[in-house]
Amino acid sequence: MSEESIKVAVRVRPFNQREKDRNAKLIIKMHGQSTFISDPKLSQDEAKQFSFDHSYWSHDGFTELPSGILEPSNSSSPYASQQKVFDDLGRDVIKNAFDGFNCSLFAYGQTGSGKSYSMIGYGANRGIIPIACDELFQQIEKTKNSSTRYEVGVSMMEIYNEQVRDLLTQDFPKGGLSIRQHPTSGYFYPQGLRVVPVGSYTDIEHRISEGTQNRTIAATNMNATSSRAHTLVTIYFDQFIKDVHGDTKKTSVINLVDLAGSERNSSTGATGDRLKESTNINKSLSTLGNVISALADISSGSKRKIVVPYRESVLTKLLQNALGGNSKTVMIAALSPADVNFDETLGTLRFADRVKRIKNTVVVNEN
Ligand code: ADP
Ligand code: MG
């Protein structure tokens, strides 16, 4: 059993066309592990400084800066490709899974900041999830002739409006799947969630794109945008090992989470379903914020008795292990570089700053 901090990385995306058209100013600077954000209303030297395990500049951002504050030649900012981000963050996830640890990786940030780009990727620019799945099966292939047998399963769900929808089936029961609590471990899970056995990278890739498609269908049916839902891909990895010591089973649950956009939903003028929706979405994210704050206070040695409000939202029930529990957890905070997003970006950096203070208690799942 060991105590481990949640690892936190921040990644800034390039300016998008709209920001370029509006001549948006750059407010983020990175230097080594430090990230600086300047308030567009104040002077540059009043920039706030944060420090994380990794600070990633976008892969093609340097040449696009309209303000010319950072140039590739004189900047020490890391140049982060999808592969680089995987090598730093994803590779360990796979290694830890083989060692029998639960792992979680989640992306946080406002809509359009690069969460899905980092997690899933677009086209040939594969993100952490596909590269990690590829790596998992390559490792399995390498050890195939040994006395170890592997079983891999995948599930994919969406939390929207406090309801859980299974993304690996076509029918979405009204009201969603119900959340149950495991009688011995105490952890929460969605009852009846489909876990599909997968035997190769192609298999798992196929399931994830099926789920991604169902996600869009679900969002359209609900007259919503997918940016308001949380998506959870879970990989169940079991190893059955035969050696001189007898039979051992190692298990690992890998949670990969693309969170809903963290921007404050303005509920002005919302009524009926819209209002309920807005409140519930805020509830999941605001509860996540409260859970993070409570855990950060506990880790900082607060003497007060602190109750962590996991039970107050579906998202935090399902992420209980990932946050403050038995899991090696990594968070990627996705950032916009532009002045117009200052408030949201500062909010994301503050959130990330609390997350890095959290300590999880991890144990090997072996018997
Ligand atoms: P989110 O999932 O947070 O709403 P996306 O991941 O869809 O945002 O990103 C929004 C847009 O920005 C996409 O067109 C994506 O290709 C682009 N983008 C995001 N991050 C990067 C990056 N690191 N490098 C290049 N393009 C990026
Ligand atoms: Mg997205």
C-alpha cells in the first residue's frame, strides 16, 4: 500500500480560426514545468504562475502566434505531439495495469480546449486512449507464449443529466442505468453496463468508434451537444499467471474519462427541461469540484473532519476510486491560449492546482 499524488499535466491548444480572425491575444506562457497566465486587463509582469508535472505547448502552436510573444527558437516550452503526451502519461498507465494497479486518466477543461483531441484524437492524430490500447495489445502479444493468460474487456458510457447511458448498445432505456453499490468494496457501478470482451487492438478500436457514434446519436436525440456529457471508457484487464508459486490473478481497471465542458452554463432564461438539464450538469461538475476541494484539504492535513461528497452526483460516485481511492490517477487539463477565455482558463488552472494536492492510496490487485 502506498500514497501517491495525482499526476497533473496541462496542455494548451493552438489558436482556432475564430480567435485568429478576431486577433486574439496569447495569455499563456510555459517554461519548463511552469505555466503562466496573464490577465488581459493587467500588465504582462503580473502573470500568475502555476506548476504541474508537465506543461505541454500545442504541437503546432509556435508559428501561429499572432502576438509573437513566444517563438520556437527562443522558447524552452516543450513541443508536445500526441506521441510525446502518450510517452509521458499513457505509457505508465499500461505498465501500471500490467503490475495490477487500477489506473485513471481524465481530461478537464472548457468546451473546445482540446480534451477529446488529447484523449481520443482526430483521424491520424490518435490520442492517448487509442495509443494506449494499441500498446496494451502489443505487450500482450510479446508475452503470449508464456504461462500467462490475458482477458480484456471494454465498456463505454455517458453521463448526461445525471443519467448513465450505455454507449455499447443501441437502446437507451428511459431513465438510464441505475447506480448500485458493491456490498463489500463499497464502490459504485452502473447496473447492467455491457462489458464487451476484446481480443485485439482492432476489436477495441472498433468498439470505441461504435461508442463514439452512439454518443452523437444520443446527444441528437436529447437535443443536446455532446460537450455537456461526460464520457467514460473503462478497460478491464485480467492476468492469470501460472508459475512456481502457483496460480495468481492480477486485475486492473483502467478508467479513461473525457469530462463535459467545464464552462459555467448560464441558466439565464432556462425553464423546464432546459433548466433541469443545466442544474444537473452543473451538479455533476460542481460536485466534482467539491470532492476535489475536500480531498485536497484532507491531503494538506486539515484537522477538521471532512466528508467527501462522492454521493452527491453520479460522476463522483463512479470516480470514487480514481479520486482519493485505489487508483494511480493522471489528469490532463486542457487550455485555450486566447485572452477571450481568460476566466475559464484561470478556473481550469486553479482546479488542476487543487487536483495535484490529492493523495490516493494504491494497492496491487493480486490474489
Ligand atoms: P474539447 O473536447 O475540449 O471540446 P476538442 O478536443 O474537440 O475540444 O478540440 C477543439 C479543436 O481544437 C479541435 O478541432 C482540435 O482538433 C483542436 N485541438 C485541440 N487540441 C489540439 C492540439 N493540442 N493540437 C492541435 N489541435 C488541437
Ligand atoms: Mg470533446
